[in-house]
Amino acid sequence: MIIRPMTKEDYDEVYAMWQTTSKRALSNADSREQIERYLDRNACMSQVAVADGKIVGTVLAGHDGRRGFIHHMAVMPQYRRKGIGHSLANTAIEKIKAEGIDKTHIFCYQNNETGQNFWKDFGFKKRDDVFVYSFDNR
Ligand SMILES: CC(C)(COP(=O)(O)OP(=O)(O)OC[C@H]1O[C@@H](n2cnc3c(N)ncnc32)[C@H](O)[C@@H]1OP(=O)(O)O)[C@@H](O)C(=O)NCCC(=O)NCCS
């Protein structure tokens, strides 16, 4: 298994993987155009895990100049519980840290127990003092 930066050429394979791992979290922000823009804005920060000749894990990593954000942390079901998730998250945090950003946020659905356990185990602190509010700009 290797971890390497995600490229624009990975989009089709990654998007197909997300249909299995992350369907609920997908939105128009995951179109090819938006993901290409994200990769340009956060060069070499997002990662894929490759095993047996295919992409089996992803993490999108970026920052807005003040805080880091991780999205679409995912590993294909048959490759889970082997440390691939931790390796991807570690690499993402290293990339964010290297940009001079000292805090990283993630979003996790309240009923995603696996995701919550994963981030807690990794060392993320669950915030009880913050709600996420969203505004539709369309
Ligand atoms: C969350 C997710 C990315 C974790 O990926 P993963 O590759 O299984 O992660 P890891 O293997 O690094 O760690 C998962 C667990 O396996 C354990 N583990 C790690 N290496 C192991 C090994 N060699 N043998 C057995 N267990 C191991 C870890 O301790 C961890 O245990 P815990 O869940 O009790 O804390 C994966 O479950 C997933 O894709 N879920 C669906 C998408 C999702 O919900 N993403 C999070 C959005 S917020």
C-alpha cells in the first residue's frame, strides 16, 4: 500500500469509490470542476491510498489561510482496520501543518459511529460548544 498525492486524473476512480464509501456526503461540491479547483487551491495536500493496483482510500486536505479542513476521509470496506485510515489522516495533518496552520477541523454526521470513533482515536476533540450553520448561496 502506498499513499500519494491525489491528482486530477484520479477523479473518476475516486468518485466511483465515494459512491461506495461516502454517498451520503456527496454534493455538487464534488463535481469534477469543483474538485479540480480544490486540488489547485490546495496543491499536493489531498492524498489517495493505492493497493492492489487501485485507489482504496482518500482524504481531501486543505486550508483557508487560517484553519485546516479534512473532507472525504474514506477507505474501501475490504481494506479497513489495517491502519490505512490513520496513515491517510496523518499525511493530511502533516501537509496542513507544513502550511503553517495549527488547527484542523473535520465534519462528521452525528450517527456515523465509525467516523466518530476513528477521529476520537486519532486524537480529535469533539466540540460540544459549536453548531455548524450553512447558507445556500445559489
Ligand atoms: C473511518 C474510516 C476512514 C477508517 O478507515 P480505516 O482504514 O479502517 O482506519 P484504521 O484502520 O486506520 O483505523 C480503524 C480502526 O482499526 C484499528 N486498526 C488499525 N490497524 C489495525 C490492524 N492492523 N488490525 C486491526 N485493527 C487495526 C484502529 O485502531 C481503529 O480502531 P477503532 O475504530 O477501534 O479506533 C473507514 O471506516 C471509512 O471509510 N468509513 C466510511 C467513511 C467515513 O465514515 N468516513 C469518516 C467521515 S467523518
